[in-house]
Amino acid sequence: MGAYGLALAALNGDPLHEAHETLLNTRPTAINLKVGLDAVISTAPDPGAMLDAAIAHDDVEVTADRTIGRHGADLFMHGSRVLTQCNAGRMAAQDWGTATSPI
């Protein structure tokens, strides 16, 4: 999701290094956030290319989350209780979430 924020910063003419750092600092331990931000910033300063990079990153993340869900679902028995630690849902990882995908 942060990848789209960085592309939006480019469209708005905001300082890209500052936007990259601000977005990264929202979740400093989130590897997928850093990967997405780095992919988008590598196409700077072209806002169109940055948006394309954000969309491509989003597609990869959604595919990965679906795969996690398919494999992880086999690990749960009907009626299982699940506790996740940290933000593992849609706000952290778009569409499916990571830890929440198998649920």
C-alpha cells in the first residue's frame, strides 16, 4: 500500500526521498513495505512509471498472499482459534493479508 503512496507523492510533486522515508517509518520492520517502496523509487522521477511499479508490486504481493493462504489453510482444523501478532491483515498486506490469508 505504501508503494501507491510514494507514486502519489510523485504525482503531487512532493519530495520523493522524504516521502519514501516517511512511509518506510510507518512500519520499519515490514520487509514487503520496503521492497515495494524501493521498487517504486527506482523508477523515479516519472510518476507514470512509479505508478506502474506500485501496481506490479501490488500484484506480486496479492499472489504471494493467496499462495500463503492455500498452503496455510491445510494447517488449521475446523474450529481452530487463531491469534496473530502485529498487523497481519488487509492494512498491512493488501487484499488477503499474510497471516490472515489462511483463515
